Amino acid sequence: MLLRRLNPRIKVHLVAPNGVSGISKRLLETIDAEFVTEDELYASDIVLLVDTNTIQQLGDCKERVQRAKTPIIVVDHHARHPETSTIASLMFVDEKCSSACEVIFELYRALRVRLDRRIAQALLIGIAYDSGHFTIATMRTFEIVANLLRLGASLEDALSILTFPMNDSERIARLKAAQRIEFRRIGAWVIATTKISSHQASAARALVALGAHVAVAAGDKDSELRMSMRSNRQFNKGTGIHLGKDLARPLGEAFLGMGGGHESAAGVNGSGPVENALAKFLEILHCLIPPIG
């Protein structure tokens, strides 16, 4: 919408290389937008990667985007990944933001483009989702939220879109993750690991909710290694460890893929045995965390 406000003649196509999530489908109903096939991506004059920390997240589109001769613009809030930086012609990245939607809001403000109520609502939903219902929000986040509310966005409507019953697949994955949990203490911290073939992010969040300071859920699907890491604020503040930079990135490199993310939430895609990946995760943590005493 911002691009169309700047140039009404421009054609903008939304592409989701790995498919549209359930939450995204509900959001699309709110903003009256739709996603198109990947063919439109390859025919575009400019490609924007939004909330995309590593090109590994592009799935089957990754190699085509890497080889593309068209300019690539990145709009993101994760720690910059070196490989993403090498292919980008322009980057709007602010690691201090808890969501990509905050970066987009700042672009609207910098370009002096007024947001209507519908776009304000969409940005509010994105901020609420990416910040974990504001659990990692900053003062700046709330200042932006206040602006969106003044423009007519509804916090109640945003949270209702993000709240819906967990499906059986995710529920069973969480229970299996808990059943297969292994935990140990490194320094003053309790670390939980588990193997699960799907819903790794949800499983890792569940293990932190159970009491782990740090949790990693790993599995493979179609010969691709997937890892998701979560930590609580106590761990991040107590150690200064950034999951995206200090763990996910080196793990991605070690397992021929990519990794990145936030201070307390990160992911890895690569290839190799799950057991080796979990062992490497613990090895890196041992190096990062000083022993007690």
C-alpha cells in the first residue's frame, strides 16, 4: 500500500514462497489483499523481502532470487545476515524494533504518507503477532501502537484475529516434544532440547513455558534440518546471549544452511543429522556460558 501511495501506477504482487499461514489468511480478510503465484515474483522489476532474515526462508524461490538481476530491497528487524546483505541493493533494517511492521510504520512516517484505518489495523496486527502479544515490546513499540490507535485501529480486533484454537497437529506436536524432552544445566541455566518433525517453534515456546531458560526443538522434513530456539528474558539479560547472532547463525553455517533471528527467538535451516545439530547447539552454549564459581 505504501508503494501504491507513492506511485498509483505501480503494480504490487504479494508472494508467500512457503504458503500462507492460518493467521495470515485471517489478516488478508481484514485488509482485502491476496497472494499470487511465484511466477509474478520472477517477472518483477524490483523484489522486496519483508521480515525475511535469511534467503533460506524463501524455500524453493531461494536460488532464483539469488540469481536475479533485479534490485532487491530488504525490510526487516532481525540481526542482519551477511549473505542477505550481499544480495540486497537497499536495506531498511532496525534491530531495535520488535516487529517488521514497526519498520514499515517508520517508512510511512519518514515519507510523510498518511495511513488509513485499514492499514493501521494491519500494522497493529503484525506488531502484536511479532512481539508475542507485546511481551518483547519496547517503549517505542507502544508509541507506535498509540499512533495506530489514534488512526482508528482496534487493539481488541487485532488480538481477536491472533487468538484462535490450537489445531490437533500442533497440540500433538507439543505433547510429543514434552515427552521426548532432554534437559541439563549449563552454568545457572536449565537447557531443554527435543526432537520433533513439525511445529518446532511452537514446541520450543512450550518448553520455555514449562520452565526451561532456553529450549531448542529440532527435526527434519524432506531431508531438511529445521531448528527453532526460544529463551526467556532472564536468560538473555543474565548472559547477554543473542540467539540469532550467537547460536542460530553459526549453526546455520555449520550445517550448510542459514540461521538467524531475534535475541530470544531464532531458527535454523540446513542439512545434517538432528542429533549432530543438537550436540553442536549445546557445544556452542557451553562455550558462551561461563561456569558457576
